[in-house]
Amino acid sequence: MMYRTDSSGSKRVTLIPGDGIGPEVTQATRRIIDASGVKIAWEVREAGAAVFRRGQPSGVPQETIESIQETLVALKGPLETPVGFGEKSANVTLRKLFETYGNLRPVRELPGVPTPYAGRGIDLIVVRENVEDLYAGIEHMQTPGVAQCLKVMSRKGCEKIVRLAFEVARSEGRRSVHCATKANIMKLTEGLMKRTFEEVSKEYPDIEANHIIIDNCAHQLARAPEQFEVIVTSNMNGDILSDLTSGLTGGLGFAPGANIGNEVSIFEAVHGSAPKHAGKDNANPTAVLLSGVMMLRHLGEAAAADKIEHALLATLEDGTYTRDVSQIGCVGTSAFADAIIARFGRKPKKSTVRDRRALVLPALRADRDFVRAKTRRTLGADVFVEASVSADEVGKALDSAVEGSPLRLKMISNRGTKVYASAGALPDCVDCWRCRFVARDATAHVDDKLVQDLLSRVASRFPWMHVEKLMEFDGVAGFTKAQGED
Ligand code: NAP
């Protein structure tokens, strides 16, 4: 694992207190880690709301980036994100800037934390892909009323996260890994993760590999969560699923996380800045503390990590808890930290800390063209146009626009459903049409000149906003059919 020490041998960590409850829960965590005797040289840096307010759109100042580049390890409080407009999430920016591709989100049943699942022994970890998918954040308005977000998934990204999941399973002595995808609907993107999982799993014969459709995974998690040990999934699915799993075991106040990269790793709770609780000394610091415990293991400080985890479990067993567990008999953030420190050296009576060996990060080729095709051919192009007329009118206009061209209009779809030539569907159409053109000679290669000529012909009838080539790699179509297309 990558980390750096200062001249006195202390391990360097960038500490970002964050927004809302962030400063309180990170301060409690820092106090507990320091009291455990481990030597950490904290470098406190800023990110989030205050930085946005100063007019820096990324929310992450250069000094913070430089500190993480130096220390390679950060413990981060939650950062506020403006919702639905303006700036990007500073959290996502940090994860992507440092290519922390793997997000580990463990949850387990904790003593003294009542939940409907108490006694069933929930102990699982969600391994969420952290860089790709819809979180690539590539969004465009196609027309004034139609928005689009690109779901980008790569073989390399899938392989990294799937291997990481199996390595996590090995390091924690887990027996099974589930890969949760929506491959039944998104056959190329989510399907890539499923196919990669099935291939990579052969290299881990000691671990049972299961694929599960993501919606059934959510259902099974609500019904019998104890059946899962490791769940690997794509970015968006993992974001939702890991909030669900944190709800099974006591809520966001108990759910830690680690963003793992080959060089940099950033440790942070699953929860956000919970602004309504800010400054009230009533937030639960456990999620950030357990993130700090994951950080200590990453730094090779397993003994300090175990010492803190034992003391936390003993504290909860003794019936000391924060407001999120119960408003009756609770203690504040800072008193909870004191209670943990007071129990250093004690082991919990009923709970245990899992035996682990060091996590081995998967090594992968760094080539940009991770997958190469021996042959490729362009079969045609999908051109997206804006038009506020009927499907038939769009179709007839484009049929006539390509008369005399080697390309023909194969079909038009509206939000994924074929509407021209009509297959009898009755969709409520919007003004963005995907028009699929293919070569009249099905064996021909459609070169760029033909695509350019096609765009001029289309533009003579309707404004177009984007074009996708229909590619075939090694004889396999690199595009899917519209609903209803033959
Ligand atoms: P949130 O901050 O996670 O809070 C939701 C609710 O969860 C809180 O109101 C509180 O519930 C409970 N909660 C969360 N953390 C807790 C803790 N440590 N102790 C006790 N209770 C806790 O979610 P949000 O309100 O949707 O988001 C607020 C802001 O945080 C947004 O700007 C969002 O973008 C940002 N965010 C940041 C991160 C991150 O930095 N990684 C992650 C998620 C969200 P009760 O009030 O019911 O007690």
C-alpha cells in the first residue's frame, strides 16, 4: 500500500474536515486515532462549500490536491454538493482526480444498535466501481426538453473493480462474491461487467462467484441480507445499494468507506454533511472513525486499527450511543469519542474483529487500448435529430434525403422504441429522434466521407445534435437494437 512518512517516522495523512457535521466527526476521529498511540502527521486541508463560495467551481483548491499528491492518503469529512445545478461534486472530483477506482463500503451488525435485522449476523461489503458509469458526468441537452447522460464503462474499469472485489474477499477470508448488474437491459455496459466477472472469477476458484440482477439484489438484501458477503457493482448501482446496506445495520452514522486507487486512497464515511445537525455535537462519529480504522489497516497499522475497533465495539456493548440510535440516554459526539478512548485495551464480550491479511491491489496493464480488435468495420450511423413533427413525417423526409446515397434509413426510434417504420408501438414521442442509417450493401464499409455526406443530407431536413457510428469489432456488432427493431 502506498503512503509516506515524515522525518520523524510519522505517517502523513491529509485531513479534510469537510462541511456540516464533518468538522465534529473528523475531530472526534482524529482524537481517537491520536490517543491510540499511532503516529500520524495530519495535514489539514480544505474542500467543499467554503471553496465553492469563494468562486472555485471544482470545490477542491490546489493546496489540497498538492497535499494528497504528497501524502497519498486522505481522511475526508463529508462535502456539501450543490444539487441539480452549477458546480460538480467535490467528492466525485477528488475520487476521479486521483483515480480511486474502488469504493469499499463494509457494513456489519453492531452490538447495542437495534435494527429489524438484529441477530441475523449481517457482515458484508459493497465494492463499488468509483470512476466510470453515469458518474463520468458526461451530460448534454439534446433538445431544449431532452437531456442525456452517457453511461461509460470500460473492460479495464470492470476488470480492476472485479479483481479488487476478489482480492478483498481473499484478504478478509470471505467465501463468496456476488456481481450485481443490470446486464439483462444494458447488455453492452452492464453486460461488460457481468462478462468480465465471469472470466476473472475463474482465477479465484477458492471463492464462489454468483451473478445477480441488481433489482433482485436489492430485494434479496431486504429479505435475507445475511446471504451476502461481497457485492461488486457499477458506480450508480453501488451508490444506491450501499446506502441501502447501511440502512440495514443502523444507518448512515455507522457506514464507513474507502476509495482505493493504485497510488492514492481516500477514506470517508458513506454519509453526507447532514447540515441540520451541524454544530450541535450530536452526530455519530462511528462512520468516519471506522473509515479511519480502514485507513490505519491501509497504513500497515493493524494493531492500532484492532485496538480502536475493539474499544468501539466495547463502547456500544456497554450501551453508550449517539442520538441516531436513540434520543433517550444518548451522548454527544465528543463524549462518545471519550468513551471509546476510555475503553482502549478492552475487548468486547460478544462481538469480534474480523481476522484479515493485507489487501493485495490487483496489477493490470496500463495500456490505453486495453482491448484491441483485429478487424473493425463501420456498418452505418445513428444520427440524432431534433424535430417537432410526427415519426412518419421525420421518416419520410429522411427517406427522401438519402435517395441516391449508398446509405438507407433502417429505422427511427424515440427514447429507444422503434417508431418508424411503425411496428405498432404507441409511444408518447418527444422531439429527439434516433435515426439509424445502414449501407444498402450490407457487406460494405461505411467510410467517414459517406458519414459526412449523410450528415449534410440529414441537416438539409432537420438539425442534428449528435452522431454515433455503428461499429463492428471482430465481427461482433458494437451497438444494440432499438426496442421493436428486427
Ligand atoms: P446526509 O448528509 O448523509 O444526511 C442524511 C441523514 O442521515 C441526516 O439528516 C441524518 O438523519 C442521517 N445522518 C447522516 N450522517 C449521520 C451521522 N454521522 N450521525 C447521525 N446521523 C447521520 O445526506 P443528505 O442530507 O442527502 O446530504 C447532505 C449533503 O451532503 C448534500 O450536499 C450532499 O450532496 C452531501 N453528501 C456528501 C457525501 C460525501 O461527502 N461523501 C455523501 C453524501 C451526501 P436524521 O436527521 O434522520 O437523524
